[in-house]
Amino acid sequence: MSVTFTTVLQQGEGSNAVGINVPEVVMARLGPARRYPVVVSIGDYSYRNSVSWYKGAFMIPLSSEHRAAAGNVTGGDELEVTLEIDEAPRVTEIPDELKAALASAGVLVKFESLSPSKQKGLVAPWEAAKTDATRDKNLAKAIAAAS
């Protein structure tokens, strides 16, 4: 099921945060829950995220990466947005080198049992590390989270 609506992108006060405000009538068409995993489409660009209740409204975060890919949209822009319930499993790819390090620390099975968002929050900084020291620090955080 998909729902298309027009909305104005919300800019956080005093921040760079931008989000998509999802009207309650749209949420009612998606179903009774207050949080749904969705595929968000803005023009020809689509990405996976979740609609969540935030500060009295249903919102979807729109990162700078997604804003650029959607055509450099920004807070205050009026957009047509299509939401589709995302039933595909959420899976985080764990790089082989990180898997090996987690296995040698004896925490790979526990790490793989963490939620995909928690895994992503630990894998992304490890992948982005530019120095061995930073990578080792991020590995230690991943091991601690899985211990």
C-alpha cells in the first residue's frame, strides 16, 4: 500500500535538522500503529526510514545526504511525498574484517542479535574511521555493546 501527500519540510529551530511531517490522516491510511517502517519517495529518489511520533507530530527524518539526493531540498520546501510500508527485513552488512574481530573477541553471535539500527550505529563509525586508532576505539565500542 502506498500513500502520496503534499507537505512542507520542517526545519528544526536553531538546527540543521529537517524532517517530513506526515499528516495524521495519512498515518490513519497506513494503519493503527504510531511507528511504521516505510520507503520514502521524493520525486525519483527513494530511501528507507521510519515514521515516528516526535514532539506531537508524525515525522520522518530527512538527512543532508537524502536532501541532496532528492534534489537539494531544504526546510520550508513544499514537496510531494509517497510512503509505502516497508516489509523488507532490515539487515546491516557487517564487513568481513569487523566480523573476524568480533568473532575473535567472542561476541559475534551477540552482536548479530542486536537490532539492525544498533548494528548500523556501531558498524558505520567503524567503517568511516580514517585511522587505526579510531577504528580500534570503534571496535572496542562494538565489543562492549555486544558483551
